[in-house]
Amino acid sequence: MPQDNDHGQTIAPIQGSRIDAYVDRYAARATGMVASEVRALFSVASRPEVVSLAGGMPYVTALPLDVVGELVADLVARRGPVALQYGSGQGDPHLREQICDVMRMEGIEANSDDVVVTVGSQQALDLITRIFIDPGDVVLAEGPSYVGALGTFSAYQARVIHVAMDSEGIVPESLAQTIYALRSAGNRIKFLYTIPTFQNPAGVTLSAARRQQVLEICQRADVLIVEDNPYGMLGFDGEPMRTLRADNADGVVYLGSFSKTLAPGFRVGWALAPHAIREKLVLAMESAVLSHSSFTQLAVGQYLATQPWREQIKAFRELYRERRDTMLSSLEALMPDGVTWTRPGGGFFVWATLPEGLDSKALLPRAVAERVAFVPGTGFFADGGGARHMRLSYCYPEPDRIREGVRRLAGVIGQELRV
Ligand code: PMP
């Protein structure tokens, strides 16, 4: 059966026999590379009659595509021989300067020499994990956490231990206790992976007060922080949140991406890391892909240099704010009593909690039959938790489809509560 990734796109089915003839030959780490059991159902979600609240795809249709086309043609005409050539393993130097300008908006003062351009922030996650994790090493992560990061950690045989979070983000006391308990039992904690702003999947943001506490706890315990911030610029109210990296240059690896502020198809993200880690990242990058695509790096660089990108981010924010508002008001109007949800101040996702006794994974086939899809909460936990939760995305469907999707989902949950 075809499968879908986290963003709702179909992965081609394996032709022929479903029995894997190579099963006894894979490396041990390949056993950690498993498709989630609910992925198969998502292929149904791409049918036009199904409202998908499942995928996390940015609404790239809102971009001025003609401008992007002209920019790419101009790039080939003016800088073709550079754009079509191999580049540096660390990334284009001019783009790295531009990335520093982008990060300045979130309080980060950085030297472009400490930036590594990666194939989306997903590759940065892979490289970080590759250079730090031996099988069995512990990674701390919010519970719930980003499914793509959990997949990478699992592929490198890390042991993910979740830290509690609530509507203000990660709970500092839980973080301190978890570190203490793990260390007392002789575990090696390699880093804390956190998405402090407009978290995927929970939609919550770490409060300013807690940011300082998290930094202090990790500094005191000597735990490296990996701060993943692809949604930071997509806040609906006020200025971007100050990042963790802004207040600690030595103990934080910061991951950024143009996937949500421009377009994921360019596959341009980055890591900003303390100098020694940056050197390892470049070596790991070179061994993985020699160098990132010069073509897309220069295209993004040209976009930043010639287009009103801050205005475009503002337009994205307005678009996503309207969709967030539609989702929240629809949930308010239509969901049965006992269902609760988060109220994101930015980003793409709402995290809903079902009444005691309901299981979101069991609900999914019934929801799909009623032509609405979501992601069950269990995909966002490494330890099988999350059964009463679901992630609802408002980034891609138009507002009237969001309303209709919530109406269908509320109907399915209502029915379930009545039986
Ligand atoms: N981190 C988080 C939290 C994400 O939500 C995503 C995309 N869904 C990524 C990283 C990876 O994004 P990209 O590789 O496109 O930059």
C-alpha cells in the first residue's frame, strides 16, 4: 500500500513481494528505521474528498511563483557556472552571511563561520545525531516531539526520554528531575532536543521565564541543547520570541530553515553551532553529500537579496493566523464536551486531547471513512504514549475546508462518545 510521510505526501509502494529478502542482512541500526503503522492510512488522506488536517505542508501557493521563476532564470543566466558547480561542504559563504541577518531578528548575534548550510533542518538533525549518538545514548525531548526527529534518533539507536510539557512548554522541574534520575542510573545524556517556539506537534511556546530556567538547568548539568526553530518567525502576535541560542552561544546548537518562511522545495536549512561542533558537522556533511546544492543555495540567496522577504513572511503569518482562528473557532463551536486543545500563538499545529477512554489511533479509520484525517498522538512519542491525543494542522487547507474538517471530526468523536 502507498505510504505518506509527515507532510502528507505519498511514498511509492514497493512492487512485487512484500516479504523482505534482505531482512537478515541489514545493519542493526536499520531495525530502528520503521514506518509508523498509521502512515498507510494517510494515502487515503490525499484523495480530494478527504479534508486532511494531518500533513504539515506549508502553503507555498501563496508565494509569487512568477517572481521565483524569473529569479531562477536570472540565476542561470548570470551565475550558471557557479550555480551548477560543486560548492563548499559548509555552504555558500554569502548565504551564510544572509542567514546571520535572518537570525538577528530572533536575537542571535552569530559569525557566519559558525553556520553550516544543510538540506533542510532535517539533515542538520541527522548530522547532529550522527556525530553525537552511540547506540543506547540518551536524548531528552519534549513529550510529544517532532516525529521526524524521533525517526532520526531511532535510526541511530538513541534512547529517547521524554520530558513533561504543558501549555508553557517544557516543565523545568521535570527536566531537572529527569536529568538527575538518568545520571544517577549511570546514563549518558547527549543532548536535549527542544522546539521551544510554536512546537510541532503541540503548538505551545516555552515562556520567557522558563527559557531562563531551561538554560540554567542545562548549563549546570552540562547538557547540550539542540534548539529546533523552524516556526519561530511565524508568530501571530508581536515580535519573534528570543531564542535560547541568543542567551547561550556555547551550549546551544541552533537549527533554522527556509522551509516555512520561503519554501521547503529548496531544501535549505542550517545549523549554527559552537566552533568545535561546527567542524564535525562540516565533516559529516561532506561524507553525506559532499556539498549542498549550489543551485538552491544561490536561488535562496538571490531571493533574500532581491525580494521583500520580510513582507512575504508577514503575508504567511496573516494567512496562517486566519487559518488558526478558523480552526480554534470551529473547535469551540463543534467539538463535544470533554475534548480540549492548545491555542497556538504561531506555527502550524493544534494538539487536541480526547476524553478518557478514547483512542485516537482507533478513531482514525472511522475519521477517514467520514473524509477527514489527522495524525494520532502516538507518532509523537518514542515510548508509546499519546493515545488520547491528536495533531490537527491548519497550515494547508483553506478556511472553509478547515471548518468542514472539524465538523466531520467532531461528528466522529461525538458518535464514539455515544457508544
Ligand atoms: N523540525 C521541525 C520541528 C519540523 O516541523 C520540520 C518540518 N516538518 C523540520 C524540522 C524539518 O524541516 P526542513 O527539513 O524542511 O527544514
